[in-house]
Amino acid sequence: MLQTLEAIITQSGLVKFNEPFTLEHSVKAYVTILPDAPADSIKPPLGKNLLQVLESAPFNQASFGDSDKLAQQIQDNRNAWND
């Protein structure tokens, strides 16, 4: 199966993947060197983005929803498939 992963290759040749990645065994890979991009266009790993959202004021100050209403909405959506 082909899979594309975003990474940075340092001047010394070290490959740093932008997201966590592991393999069960060694694999063959082709590397395509892309044109330089401005430093501000390089996205941080998604985990850092999630932490920023979780630490943000809108997230921390949001009120909790009603669990009974949420459960009913989930059930209504499930039942909608049977129509």
C-alpha cells in the first residue's frame, strides 16, 4: 500500500516526520525533495494543534452540554438511517 508522509530532512540527512509514525518492519521508500517553503507555512504536528485548542479560552470557558439531550440526539440520528 502506498502511503505519503510529510517530513523534514535536515542538512545532515536526518528525517523528522511531522507526525508520529512507526513501522512494523523495514520498507523501501522514495524521497521527493520539494521546493523550499516559507518557515511560517510549515504546520506544527497535529498533537500540538489539539493541545492549543484544549488550552484555549473558548474551549475552557464553554459550558457543559446536557448529556440526556446529547444521548437523545445520537439515538435520533441512529434511527434516521431506518427511515
